[in-house]
Amino acid sequence: MRIPTTIWTDLLDFLFPQYCAACSSRLVEGEEQLCLHCMSRLPYTAHSGRNDNAVMRLFADLGCPIQAAASMLNYSAEKNVQRLIFSLKYYGNRKLAFTMGRLMAIRSRTECSEADFLLPVPLHRRRERRRGYNQAEWLCRGMSSVWGTPVATHALRRRIATGSQAHKSHAERRAIMQNNVFVTNRIDNLAGKKLLLVDDVITTGSTLTACAMPLLNIPEVRLCVLTLAAAAV
């Protein structure tokens, strides 16, 4: 006799329970990566559809001429967002990155969804081997599953391993990123296109600006930036 799928599902849930990536409570049926309580309390920004938001002003101050920029969440608002970022950044949580990418796509306005390609901020190859994946790429994969926009994984390459910048000052980060850390690859099909550069968190804007500058040298390219969270909103 064939055992119903629901019985297998219940058995797997009993043997391998899933927990909320933010508050660690046990997930129930219908919840994925985040419990409904944490999902409803995410500190969303009001960036989408506004060209006067804090992230856009940050790029203007850095002299980076992009078309639009936004972040979905306020990183500093509550510890749950910090737990989410740590889970997908340092604990290899691909499913969480994919789920957050889908949410980013659902909540973003047309200036992002009209992009021709999604570009994840690349990790240096040694760091990506250690982590096992690039969280920005999996955010892009989640977004692509909603929009159908292709992910240009190899459009950018991190030429220099800069190490962790979590505890570096703004001035130190900017000095490091002025050394042509990122270079473009396979750019022939990017000329004249609208590109969306994606990362998990923006703090000083140094890394994303270093990514943006070589992309802006591509003929007639239009560049936007979207991150999961922003430390200054």
C-alpha cells in the first residue's frame, strides 16, 4: 500500500524540524525560513519608488552616478535582521537567501524589475570556497525566480581578496576599495543594458561603488542597486 505524501512530510518534520532563522522558534506548516510573527515584524524601509532615499543619497555623496538604489530592510532596527544576515552570510543558508531574494523581488518597484540582468556582488574565489556559496548570488536566484530576469554571475570578478571589512572604518574601507578590487568580465552583451547590482547589506557604500565604477564604463549601461538591508536608512 502506498503511504500518503502527507505522512512522509509529517515524519520528516518530526525527525528534522525546521526553525525560524530569526527567532529560532519551530516552524509550522506553511512557514518557510521565517515564522509568520517574524515575517510580519520585518522593518521594511520606504526606499522603493523614491529617488530621495538614504541609499541613493549615499551613492550621490560618493560620486557614483547610478539611476536608482534601494534597500528592503533596516539592518539596525532590530536584532532579528542581524540574525538573518548572519545566517545567510556565515552559515551557508541558501534557502534563506533564496527566500529573501523572492521577497525583495515581490516588494520592489518597476525601476528594479525592468533590469535586463541581475549582477551579484562577487566574493573572492578563496572566500567563496570557504563559505561554499555566494549569498548575493542566491539573493539574485530568488529574485530571478519571481521576475524571470537572468543572473549574470560572471559579469564581475573580485580581483583582490580584501578580507573582512566588518570592523574597518569608513575611511579604511574606501581606501581598500580604490585599488581596482573589481573588474568586469564578458561585457559584450551588457552594453546598452539596464543592470541591477545586488548585495546583502550596504553600510558605507564602498564595496558597491567599487563594483559600480567598472560597470559604468560599459557603453550606454544603466545601473541600479538593490540590497537586502541597509545599515543607514
